Amino acid sequence: MQPHSPTQAAEQLLAQYAEALNTAHPLLLPALYTADGVFMPNGVASLPAGVLPGQGEKFFAKSRLHIRYAVEEVTGNGEYAFVQATARTATTDLTTGQEVTRTSRDFFVLRQEGQDWKIYRYLFNSVRE
């Protein structure tokens, strides 16, 4: 069943994204992006969706991640939707066991492709607690 609104679609898509990260399955990530989608993480170079599996494998070899998104606002109509969210993450270094928690402001541009909404652009920045 397809979501009835862009807000429902955004919440569903972000839940799928979090599940792929929380279960350390980076191979699932490109399917959540448009073919020309781009991930723009805080403090490092932008990454086309196609390279996310390789970069994710490197990350998950060293770290475990738990992320939870809270959708704050969804606006837009037609082909694009703009999503403001807050993410809470806990990253554990697998070598030392040290855990770092963070909160970030996350911004997604979603694009509708057929009946599906996918990530066209995703960027975030960390917030001081």
C-alpha cells in the first residue's frame, strides 16, 4: 500500500533508511535514492548514491550505528517534497567500544518517481546539545 501523503511517504522512507543503517546493510541504500541522488554528510565530500554501498562497508567494518529520525516538517507538492527532520545517532567504535551520541538537523529533498518517493538530496549538520 502506497502512503497517502508526502508526510507519510517521508516517514516511511526515513524509517527504511534508518533500518538499512541500523542493520548495517549499505547495499540497500541506493534503492532509496534516485539514480542521480546525492548524500551530503557534515564535514566530508558529497557522495553519489551509487558509491554508498562501498563507503558504507568501510564504515560498518569499524563502527556500529543506531539512528532514529523524527520528521519535523514536510512541504512541497508535485514532483518534489522537502523534509526537515531531527536525527539522534549513537555510533560505537568496534575496536574500542566507545560510543558517541549526536543530534543532527537533517534535510531531505525527495523526488517522486512513479508511485515511489526517493531521496534526491540528503544533507545534515550536527547540533550542539
